[in-house]
Amino acid sequence: MAVEAPTRDELEQLARELGFALDTRELDAYLALCSELLHAHEVIELLPEPRAAIRYPRTPGTRPTADENPYNAWHRKTAIKGAPAGALAGRTVVLKDNIMLAGVPMMNGTTLLEGYVPDMDATVVTRVLDAGGEIAGKAHCEAFCLSAGSHTNATGPVHNPHRRGYSAGGSSSGCAVLVATGEVDMAIGGDQGGSIRIPSAACGTYGMKPTHGLVPYTGIVPIEPTIDHAGPMTRSVRDNALLLEVLAGADGYDSRQCAPVVHPYAAMLEGGVGGLRIGLVREGFGRPGAERTVEDKVRAAAALFGRLGATVGEVSIPLHLAGPAINGMVGGDGIVQTLLCGDGFGVGRSDLYPTSLIDFLHGWRRRAAELPATVKVAALLAIFVRSRHGVRYYAKAMNLARALTAEYDAALGHCDLLLMPTMPMTAAPLPGTETSLEELVRRAFEPVVNTGATNVTHHPALSVPCGMRDGLPVGMMLVGRRHDEPTIYRAAYAFEQAADWMAL
């Protein structure tokens, strides 16, 4: 596409909007200079864009019927076969629908992306296929991934597999449902504030938010680079470790990655918890909306670790209480930068950019009414605060993230693992048609009270199903040192082998 030079009237209007006071001579000079400098854009437009080859054949798949999709968890069904052999041979994997799968329509939960078909595979897609896995399709997620409930997808709510009419958690809602029901073996979710762990807790699956940068985010629609994570969701600890083993490691594109430390996770599950020090985070209990029964189940799970040989005690991380505010500030400003100012992707990173997605979302303002309420309120607030205070609050939140990280590191200096409820309540009923706008937004954000902190501290965290309350799963969260996923998996595996969580 050719970039046209601005007209004199257009340049004059832009100058006024930017606060430039240009006289007639200056305006003419800048008009001539802009026309000259557009030559660089012409050069860029004519050069071929580097893209990795799409090595595995596929079709666009199908949109499942209502009968095939009772929980509204599927966005698209496919059957993309990978290599004939490998660690994932015979396994089916579903992708959260913010992950690009070349040739297969994606939606990211919003009508603004309907009709978009990616022209590249995310790195995680290629790694699954290279390992012999089969991509079974795309799972519904929350609109632009900005909700911890499961009620903001443009096609309707995603239902909890244990009880229809209840939340499946978000934003990787469909992934958790399809894993929990056994329709797929594994899923790859995304997590910027709890979006892997919260649906895992709500649906009774294992969900790992790995160390920041361990799994490449290339080809996945972002919210904010410093809190973007992708990771595995499975029905067993072993499968979770196996999938992380396939996904982990630098890909040469993702600027979030800085010498990630990779382990043979699936081969490191044995050994039990004897000698491990596990700290119950005091501030992770008694949070707003907490249910006493849920917290009792998590404390009972901690006691089981004690019977298995671990030393279990209480630790304090005072700034954990501010985790949702710190993470929310970073994520709220981030979605303004990536979606509103950056056409769905943003700038400032040496990543592999999906220019077709950027082109597709460039005209979002013409359809801004279709944005979900969660994005609208985040945008309104972030832009208002910026108009009054610039980026001060984003900057201070990033500085506070360092202080929160230091508190987590100090606690993990005395403990091998930290333990708390993933979310302090079980899945709530889905909002009804008469639910107010205020309540819809509150319900989207209320479950993140414990999960958001580790997105900004970058520590790995795994949601482990640890019991049932009135027929709905309860999840506990295990947090470890950065790049120490093996210790988390070892503890989770010992717990899994020692008890049937559905009977607890």
C-alpha cells in the first residue's frame, strides 16, 4: 500500500493537535520535508517481509455447531497433524484463540477480529507440531483476554464443565473447559493477571504460568510485554511438565526472553517433598470475597504436604496485598499502548511483528462501540489519568513491581515454595442478562486478588486442584523461584499421587 503525502490542511490540523505553533513558511517547509522523508516508507513497502515457512498442511477447520460445543468452549475445530514422532505424538492440543495459527480464523473473543486469518504460526504452534502433537483447534477466550470471568466473549459465555451456568474462569476459559472434559489432552493458555491459573482453578485442571520469558510469546496477541506469559494447561502434572518441556526455550524473536533456563521437567517429577520448606502466604488468605470453605481446603492441602515430609509454616509478603493494583496499572496502561495506540501489538520490541494483524486492527476506532466494557473502562481511565499525570502511575507501578519482587525473593530465600489459594472462591454463577454494566466489569476482575502479583514479579506459579466445594473445584497455587519450575512440579506431583483431589 502506498503512503500518500499529507495535504497542507492535514498537516496544519496535525500540528495544532500536537501543540506545534507553525507559521506559513514553517508549514510549507515541513510539508516539503514530510514528502521527501516518505521515500523511506516506499522502500520498506517494496522489500519482502521475512516469515517462517508454514511446514505442516492444514485447512481452515470448522466452526462447531451448538450440539458439538455444549459449553461454548470451542472457537474452531481443526486436525493439524505434526511430525510422525516426538514427545507429543498421539496428543491433541488446543490453543487459546489469541495464538496465531496460519490459515485458521481467529477472534480473540471480539467481533473486531472476525474475518481475520493469520498468515504465520506462533512459535508455540511450531514446537507442538515439531514434537508430533496435533493441533485440535482454537478455544474461546475472553474479549481481548481482559477478564478473569468467562462472560465477555462476543459469542456468549463459556460454561463451567462441572456446573452449567457458572463461570469457567478467564481469560483462557475455553482451554480449561476442553481439557477438563477430556475433549483434548492439553491446551496452551495465556496469562497476564491469572488467565491460565484462574480458569484452571475454576475447572479443576493444572495450569502453569511459567517464569516470564521461558515460553516464547512470538505470534501471540499481547496485552503488555512485561506481564505477557504463555503456558500449559492439562489434567495431570506429568502432561503439564511434558508440554512445558516442548514449549520452553528462546526462539530468537521474542524480546521478553533473556537466557531462559530450560529443564527436562517431565523427568524431574520424582523425589517427593521431603525436606522442602513450604510457606503459606499470610496475605494470600482473607482476601476480599474469600470463602472460608475454599481457604480451609487449601490449608488442608498444605497439611498434606506436611504429612508427606515437607516443613510447612507461615510467611508474610506485605506488598502482595497491592499485587492486583500494581499488575492492574501495568496491564491497563499496556492495553492502551498495544490495542489503542499500537493496533493490537504495540511497538518498541525487537519481535517478529504480525503486520497482517496490525493492518486488520488499524481501523478499530470505526468500530469502537464493539469493544467490551472491560477494555472501554481500562481505556477511559488510563487515557484520563495520562491526560492529567502523564505516565507517572505506570512508571511508579513498575518501580513498585521491583519492591514486590524483592519481597517475594526474600520469602523464597527462606522457603522453597509459597502456597496460597489460586482464587479465594469457587466459580461464581455467570452474570444474567439483567446484570448491570458495573457488575459485569467487577465480576471480570474480582478473581485476580492472588494471581496478579506473580505476573509482575515473574515468578513461576502453578494452580493445582486440591478439593471440591459443593461440586465445584478448588485450586491452590504453588509459587517458586524464577526458573525453578522443577520444584513446583515435584511438589504438585507428590500431592497428585497422594490424594484424589476430587474426593478432598
